[in-house]
Amino acid sequence: MILRLRSGSPEDTLEIARALGAVLRPGDVVALTGDLGAGKTLFCKGVGEALGIPSDRIVSPTFTIVTEHAGPVPLTHIDVYRLAGAREADEIGMREILSGDGVCLVEWADKIEELLPTDCIQVRFSFSGDDRREIAIAAPDLPGFDDFRARSIRFQPGG
């Protein structure tokens, strides 16, 4: 099932991300895809806040690729934009990183799709106007998905 949400502002995107972050558990992998500037890093900030990590600590890790944040639930923030693809990611130990003990957020996840766990949470961003975005979330095995859907009802079409 895919839940389609509408964000009309950066604040909406943060609120949606916090709602998802509130139901994530250690071991969850969130794969973020979408165009440059669509809101992936902002979304990571909101998830981090929900996990008890100050948003100012979460910045685009484009040059470092992997940033680990200690918190009540550890957060690993990965940005594979600069990697050539899955082979290069595998060579730097991406499989082990993805199977860590905390929550793992992967920006530009489509570049390493074959390395992602089959049960990862897929978050796709698309532009639908100036500051408006559609955020499509597929979470096949997320135990808290019903809770997340309830938390994000005002962002659902007709909600």
C-alpha cells in the first residue's frame, strides 16, 4: 500500500517526517528518492527530531556519505548522491551499514536499490507546485503504519 501525502510547506514536510519518525524502530531502513531540492534532507531532520536528535545536527552528508547520530534511537544518515552506484556502495561496506542497530535514512536510495532490504520503507518526493510536494510512502511491514497514517491524516487528499 502506498500512502500519498501533500505537503504545502517545509513545516508540513517536517511534520510528516516527525510522524513517521515517531513510529520507526531500530533496524528500520528508510529509502528516500526524488529530485534535487525536493525535501529529502529536510525530511531527515524531522525524522531525527522524532528520534531525539536536534535538527541542526542533521545536515546533508553529501561529502561524508555516512553520518551517525547518537540518540535514544541511533540514526545513520546516508547520502549516496556522489557514489557511482551499488558496486561502489558495496565496496565501502554499505550492506553492513544498512543492517545496523538504529534507524537508517538513505538519500538517493534508487542508486543502491539492489542493496536495500526488501522490507525497507520507501519515501518518494515529487514537486507539485512552488513549495508543494507529494510525498508517497510505502511501508510494507512497518508495525506502526496505521499509527503513522492516523498522525498524518491532515496531509492525505481529502483529509
